[in-house]
Amino acid sequence: MKPAVVIGILLIVLGIVALSYQGITYTTREKIVDIGPIEATAEKEKTIPLPPILGGLAFVSGVILVLVGGRGDRR
């Protein structure tokens, strides 16, 4: 398999994932109170948004790479 086809397939998968999830969510722990032996923490959930246009661009560019890379040198 040619490298362009492999990269194209990866971009297609990445585009589908980006379109379906719409963002990356992660959890952090923050100290609220720290007085001697008493310690209180809170878990906060944060999200990094992924715009749909990014997923669409990744998908379309992956399809183009698969089509162009699949042609190769046919004689």
C-alpha cells in the first residue's frame, strides 16, 4: 500500500471520529481547601471543542488522497 493511501485512510477515520464526537472531554482535579490534615478536591470536566468543519475537511482530504494515491502508475 502506498503512503498516500494509508494517510488518506487515517484522515477519513479521523474525520468520522471528529464529526461524531464534536469534542474531546477530560477531567482534572483541583484543590479547593488545604488546611493542615484536611484536604478537599473537586473534579472538573473540561471540553476541547472540535468544529464540524475540521472533521469535514479531514474526511474530504482523506478521500482525495485515497483516490489520487490509488491511481499510481498504471500503464
